[in-house]
Amino acid sequence: MARTPGLAVSLRGAIVVTGSELVRGDRTDLNGPFLARALQVLGVQPVQVRIVGDSANELETAFRDGLGHDLLVVSGGLGPTHDDRTVELLARAAGLELRLDEPLAAEVAARSRVQYEPGIRKQATLPEGALVVGIAGTAPALVLEVGDCVVVVLPGPPRELQQLWTRALETEPLQRLLAHATAPTRRLLRFYGVGESAVAEALDRAGGDGDGVEVTICAREFETHLDLIVGQGAEARGEELERQIVASLDNYLFSRTESPVEELVLERCRARGLTLATAESCTGGLVAARITSVPGSSDVFVGGIVSYANEVKTVELGVPEEVLREHGAVSPETAAAMADGVRGRLHADVGVAVTGIAGPGGGTPEKPVGLVYVHAAGPGGARRAAELNFPGDRETIRSRATVAALHLVFKLVTELVQ
């Protein structure tokens, strides 16, 4: 596609993620979603994300198809072994000769713990005209131009890919391509406690997408996310669409940012100068793990108690034995006592507690598998509680209970901040 200098056009990008382990399901692809989001932010429409195994024929076909777009980004297949075929097959698809880059071979050799000469030479053999962006591990990232297509080749490990993607963006071919792009405006709405169907209904009532606004609705981490991609000239419509959707679902909207809920909890606690502690039974410390996964959480989070056994609930959290005897470990009364107990025991301003039946056994007709009670207690008698019934297996129930606890404490602390 010929491009007039200074003229914004609609750029289209293809992403090819390689690796038979991804096709088999042995590993989850993280690179495709990362790259798709990155392209969209830059104003390149990701029209396809293909996961392809290590079959030579399928890889070459995917590369040939990808070269028909403005930008092709490839991840994986840059190692020294026989099944790392990306560079060879990309060169074949592009009709380019391969050349050994001697300085690159020396750098790869210096980084290699095992001096496997054929593998070193393989990693340093590049398509003619390829620009080496950098090396992470022993795999070089490349940028090359094939006709009107700019190709970026990145290593498969996500951290290496993300590091070298930033470097690739600084190269002249990619800068020249992106000068023709117009990045759309993205509006993100994150809801909790309402499903995709209800969000879709709110979108329909607001008039639906189109006319320069593209809307996607997706369930992620037991939340419902709505993305509005607003093209140039459609800003007013995007704003009105967002206003109407929020008006319908305001009680469920909790964020307009990408920050995970545990980060939002910590931010809200800092805003009020509150400390936080957790008391967990069925989640076994998963709530505390999510909170402490955030760097700097120690200025808010004081600690947690995993009170799996009833004896721990009574001894460590001060849950009265009569509460356990009369109501059981899985009950709103026990959840409340756990939240109060952890506040007192760990001298925290806010305590959040989770108790439930994660299964697969242990359920009864009165208290089935999936029943979870969550309770958050704060200063001045502030409280929030929820009785939840989650479908799914043990892992799903525990994960959903963890997210529920984080959202409950987020609501409590948000109310305290206001």
C-alpha cells in the first residue's frame, strides 16, 4: 500500500505467535494479547492473532499471509534448536537470502553457557537487510522491511519480548510506519457483580457501537470489562455512549483504569491512611497473596491469618466457640467474627474475612459446595458483607472468593474515603 507522507491511514497488523507447546495447550499464550493491545494503542488495527505450531508448512503460510499487512509481528522460534524455524521460514516467505552476521555470532557466543557452534551460527544467521534490535538471553530481535510491510521478530519469553518490543519501537522503519497511524481513544469501563449479558443490554439501550466507535465486552478475572475504541471524529458519540452505559450500570462500575483490584484497594487505603489485614479459611491465603503481589503493599497490609481449622479461628482470631457451634464455620456470623478478630489481633484498621466450602466434598443441602461468606469490617463500625454461591470446581470457587473479598473491601474503603 503506497502511503502519502503526513497522511493518516488505517494501518492493519498481523501477529503470529509460534510454538507447538502453545497449540497443545501446555502453555498459555501471553504474547498475542500483549502485542494486540500494544498495536491498538499505537493506531494499528490487529486484524489477526495466529498461534502456529512448529510445522514448517504452517509457519511459512502464516508468514506469507502476515506479510500482506502493514505490520507483521512474530514471536518465538529464535532459539538454537532444530524446531526454532522462524528466521529461516520468514526469509523464505519474503524471498530473502540468509546471511551470517559474524559480530552477532560473537555476541551470541559470549552469552551462551553451552558453546554449541551450530546453534550459535543459527541464531546469528539473518534475512538480508534485517536490523538487529537487541538481544535478550541469546535470541536477537529483528526489524526488517518486506515491500510495504514492516516485520518485527521477537523472542518468545514474555519478559524478553516486552523488553525488546520497546526497543523495536525506536527503530527507523517502525517509526516511519507509525507516523501514518492515528491512535484511537480508548475508554475502559470495569464492572463487578454484573455479567456480560447485562452490559450488552446496556450497550444496546444506548444505541450500540458503530459510527466510529468499536465496543468489546469481555469477562476477565470474574469482572466484566467494556472497551470503547473511539476513532477520530467520533469523540462526541463515544462520550455519549459511555455516559448512557454508566448511567445504567453505575452501581457496578468500580474502575476506568487497568489497575487490578488489589492495587485499587491499596490506593484507597493509602488515601485514608488505613491499614489492612486478612483472615482466610477456604481461600488459604490467596487474598493476602494478591495484595502482597503489588510492590509497596507493606505500607498498608500488615498481615494475614489463614484460619483453616476451627481451633485456629478460636485461638488466633477469637471467634467464640458458641458461634462455631451454633452457626458453623461457614456462616455469616463466623465471617464477621473473623474480620473483627483479625483487626484486633493484627491491630489493623480494616479486616476482611472469607469462609466457605470450596469442594469438591463437604457440601450439604443447607450449605452446598460453592457457598462463601465474605465480611469486611472497618473503623467506626463500618461493615460490608456478602453471601455468595459460586459454580465451578475447587480452583474456580477459591479464585472467585478471592476476587469477591477484594471487591468487598474495596467498596468498604471507598465509602470510608468519601
